[in-house]
Amino acid sequence: MLAVLAPGQGAQKPGFLEPWLDLPGADARLRWWSSLSGVDLHHLGTSADAEEIRDTAKTQPLLVAATLLAAEQLPLDEVAVVSGHSVGELGAAALAGALTPDAAVTLAGVRGREMAAACAVEPTGMAAVLGGDEAEVLAAIEQHGLYAANRNGAGQIVAAGASEALEKFAAAPPAKARVIALKVAGAFHTPYMAPAEAALAAAAAGISPADPVRTLLSNLDGAAVESDVLTRLIRQITAPVRWDLCMQTLSALGVTAVIELPPAGTLAGLIKRALKGVEIVTVNTPDDLAKARDLAARHGASPTHEPHPEFRVVVAGTAGTFVPVAGLAEGDGVTAGQVIGSINTRQGPVEVSAHAAGVLTEWLAHDDDPVAAGQPLARIGEAA
């Protein structure tokens, strides 16, 4: 069984999106998502330095956009489970079919701005607590008036709260534990973020989520979400991230392989320590996609030892009316980057391109069909 994971804030690296923009349609999609999120995602993902992309208001939509760009290149039909860490939950919700990509990026922009604003109200912060007895660590955090904001498993707990209380906690750490201050803007996933939770709830009021089409795990309690997706995503702003419980659910479900989307590595490290024997692929550049697709073929939703054709789905990068290229029919060959249609929007037509060479196996949308962002348009199969 295959799971796909979306990392959260702190995983970003300068320039990590640059190689992805060489893929057909990726640059245009990123510029559209920039308009939705209110930040220049192209600049942030390519030329911005580490300090700039540490800004909560900018980092959060950047990470969600990265999740969605990379996931477009994977056979999601083979994926049984998705989950994200903190803001990564918005990207995971889109991969699960509960949100459109446009909605996920828009909400990430609101979430980032409002959490950054909440951080500016009073001095707060976060600190990683490594080692020590878990019960003793949690008790010490509570005694100092702090919150266990992240419980990541593998002996990692993150304390959060008032800066002064964090300093006192670090000066007298629990036995056999190290306290390391984190370079973050404030106390995420604590009651200090209540204004951001209220703002996200207001922004989400106009969105109608769908029920997930694949298993979506919640940071609140590690449970599989069947409904009320937005309610959980909103609540998670002030609630602790229980990644330890998400990993327990991955194990209980029988997950045998994991793909971590870019910028990958953080969640893979936690999985490696907590879930022995699970095969892991980290996707950081398009060069890693071949390994990810191979993993999906071997551990996917319908594993088989028989050869089977690989299909790739072309999706809409924006909402509008779909117009396929005249004369292009099912069974025709297409080349990588070939324009197969366009989406008419109020701002003008947006071209739709094939991500790889192959055969146009099936049209999933037809002439003059209204389409939503992220909706499948065509299926491209392997060339004979």
C-alpha cells in the first residue's frame, strides 16, 4: 500500500522549485497560483534567499504549490493514503480530492498571512525537545505554561509559547533532554494562533469541499477523514500536530511504501525511524520521478506482477471552458510539451500541454465542457 506525504514549514530550501518550472505548463500554473495566494511564488521558489522564504506568509503557499506541482507528475490512481504535516495538510487535502488545487493554494495564502499576523501580537516562539522521557518532557512543558505544539514521534516534541517561558524551559530542561530554539515567527499550533483560526474559517466559508476519494489522515488525531475536512484543517491551526499518530495510522493501515513530495527529507526521516521496513522515495527534483513511479507500480493500489500500461493524467491548471485541439483524437501520438487544448478564462485562453510523450488514450473532458482547476482533462498512455 502506497502513501504520499506533503511536508510542512521548515522543509523549504532556497531555489528548490527551480527544476520543476522546466516542466510544460508549470511556470504558468505557478504564476496563476501567485495571484490566488497574494505572493510571488515564482520568485520565492527560485531566487529568494533562506531568510525570505522563512517568512510564514510566504512559505506556506509556496509549500502547497510545490506539493501540487510535483504530484501532477505522479500516478495518483495508485496512491491509497495521503497526509501532510501542518500546512502540508492543505496540499494533501487537494491530492485526496477534498479541495481543488486553487482552493488549497488560496487557503494557504490566507493561513500564512494570518498566522504571521498572529505571531506579531506578542513575543512567542517554539523549541525542539530532543530525547528525555516523553511523560517527563510533556509534564515539564505544561509546568512552564507552554504547549506541546508538535509531537513528531521518534523522540521529537516541539514546545511552544511565550518567549520568556521558553527561555526558562531551555535553562532547566527535562532530564536527558536537549532544548533547541527554532527559527520561527511564533507559537504555531497553540491558542496564540486563535486570530488566524478565525480568519481562515471566514475565508473557507465560501468553499464547498468534497469527500476524499482516497484516505486522508488528519494531524489532529491521526484519523482518516471522511467528512468535515475544512473543519479539521481550520482547527489544526491552534491544535497540536500529532504526526506521531499519523504514523501509527500508516502502520495500522499496512502502508508498505511512502513518497515524500518536495521539499522532501524531513518526513522521510521520521518515517524511517518509526516504521521499519517501509520503502521510501524522496522527490526533490524531476529526476526523482522515475523512482517514485517505480515505487507506485510495485506498491500501488492495485499491485500486480503482470506488465501493465502506465497512464498519466493531464489536469486543468485553472477553471474555465475546455477546448481540445482540433483534429487531435484518441489513439493519436503526442510529444512532451505538445499543446493538446486550451482553457478559456476571463483573462484569456490558457494552453494545456502533455507532460510526456505517449498516446492520447482517452479524453476526460470534451469541447466546451466547464472544468475546475485540477480536473482531469486527458489520459496519456505509454507509446507502443
